[in-house]
Amino acid sequence: MNNSTKQDFFAYLVFSFLFGIYIIIADYGHRVDQFPYFDNAKIDINNIGNALERNSINGIDSNQLEEPNKWLMRFRLYSIDADEVNNIMALARIKPAKLQFDPHHYSYGGGYLYPLGLWFFVLKQASIIQTGDLRWMIDNPQAMDSIYLAGRVFILVTFFISALFLYSLLKTIRNQKFALVASLIYLSTPSLLMFSVVMKPHVYALLWTNIALFLLVKAYYLEKLTYKNSIMLGLVLGMAVGSVVTYALFAVMVWVGLLYYAWKGKLRYVNLLLVPSIAIFVFFLVNPFIILNYDAFLLETTAQQSWFFLGGQLEYLWLFVTNSLLPGFGIGVLSLLIYVISFLIFNPSMKGMRSIGLSILLIISFISFISASVSTWHINSRYIFYMVPVVLTLYALRKEASIKFLI
């Protein structure tokens, strides 16, 4: 075993150890059914709402009168982590045997929901989890414990696979020591760690963004983006955006970079058009019901609009940085982000990098403006989790370019 193989083995050993620790962290509690009173409480399933029947799970018609029977049902079935139950309700609406694939919930994209459903299906076939109809689940709430934990493990598995892609691409740029340290920073970034043990799509989508970065770094060293890699890049961008729609900004940033290389003659224009074409196709392939059931999609988005207002003042940019990025990314990663933006705009080591720096700044500004209504009480860094691997990659490229210049 040569030195390089030993270093890789050590890195994978560290990742495996952390994965085990994160699995333990993920088992932090599921139901809020912790009181003896609820063990014997009877729940009338005919009077618990209509989330499994209405056209949009989170639509405006969900605003119904509350009453104790619904509260009891929630204590039995809901997770203690807000919104995790939306996954369960959405998957409950999908019935492959009846050719019913509409989740009636579109905030979580099909690029995430369908793989999650496949994960649960495999676990059920392996008898690792148990599921049943609504009556059975209410009478066996302990089964929900296993389901919520299994869903969080799915997020963790994809998170650590994304870390392997990040490690590989950083190793290509610099060396194994740098790649390991940067990957550990990635895995321990506060909000990424927090959301990696929550059944939501934001960390899951990093699998696709990191594969995209891997393909781009490969193209950088080959000095061309091959036809095959163009197809792969379009596919993973479509899956990223098809999981979390705000990740479309990442896709746009990638395309801006590709546009520069096409202008410099290092990328065929047909490939430049191929990437977004495939990405758009994949997006609608995994999210067909935003068109096929547009009424439900419109109902959901209309309901969500009441949560948000646009804020164009610089105050909201500052609030986003201090209330979302600082606690979400930590002072180290935030400082690195500011440093990367600064050198990309004012002292780029490679031509064309200024456009990437401006794109990052515009993305942060845009997210701060659209999240203005929740800027004082919500950590919104999850909308741009991809910035963590992006800045680590750009920092590595910056140092690598400086070394080349000195040589």
C-alpha cells in the first residue's frame, strides 16, 4: 500500500467514523408522543382533517378549525422536527400499484421525493421498517419512529456521498491533506450538520451539486467539457433543481461559467445549449405534476405567498449575513466566502472568474431579498448550502493557480 493509498484509506476511515457519529445524532427523537395519557387515547380517523385527500397538502383549503382529535393524531404520527411529516404525507399520496404518482406537495421536488420513496420501499421489503394504513399507523406509532430515523439516514447517506465527491475533486486540485481538511469543514458546517439529520431536501441536493462540481473540475483540467460530461452535467443540475428549486441559482452560476469558456473557444456552443436543455428536461421529468396538476401547484404556491414579501433594502442583506450565514455557515466558512468573493471580483487569478464572483454576490443578495419576511427569526442559509462546496473549490483553485504562476 503506497503513501497515496494510505492517505485515502485514512480519509475514508475518518468519514466512516463521522458517519457513525451522525447516525447516533440523527436518533434524537421522533414523535411527540411521550405522555402516558396519549397511550390510551382513542383517535377518530374520520375527524382528523383531509390532508390525504385534498388536491394540495399545504394548500389554502387546509385552513380548517382545530380540535383535540387532530392534536392527538399529530402527537401520534408527527415528528418533533417541523415539516418532516410533509414527506410522509406526500409519499402516502403516491400509489404505484394504482399508477398514482402525484405527491400533491411540490415544495419538495420529485428529484428528492421519488428517491426517498424508493429508499423506504427497499427498507420495507427488507423488513427494516413497517408501514400500514392510517388506522394501523395511529395504533402503532412506534413504527413512525423507525420511519423518521430511516428518512434521516437517507439524507445522511447522500450527504456523505457528496462529501466523497468533494474530497475527490479537491484532491485533484490540490492534495489529499487539503482535500481531507476541507471535506471535514464541509461536513461540520453548522447548518449543514443540522439539516443533514432532518428529512428535508436541501442537504440531499448537495449530492447533485457536488457531482456537478466534480464534472466541472474534470473539464477544467481536460480543458474541455466532453459531450458525455455535458449530458451528465445537465442531468445532475436537473436533479439538483428538481429537488430544491432555489438551487436553480447554482445552475445559472454554472452556466455563466460555461458561457465564458464557450466565448473563449474552449467549449462548443452546442454543448453550452445541451446542458440547460437536459437540465430543464430532467426537472420536468421528475416534477411532471406541476404541469399535469397545475391547479394544485398554484394552490400551494398561493398559500405560501402569504409567508413572504420581497425586501429590496440593504438592511435585509445585512440580516441575511448576520442571522443566516453567520450562525449557519460559522465564522470560518463565512470569512472564507467573503475572501473568495473579494479575490474573484477584485483580483481574479484566472480570466473569467470575476463573473463567478459577481454571480455569487448576486445570488446572496437575491436570496436575502426574497427571504426578507423571515430574516429576523429564521436561518435561511439552507437555500444556498451549495455555496460551501463552491467556495472550498474556488479557494483550492485560487491557490493552485497561484502555485502554477510561481512555477
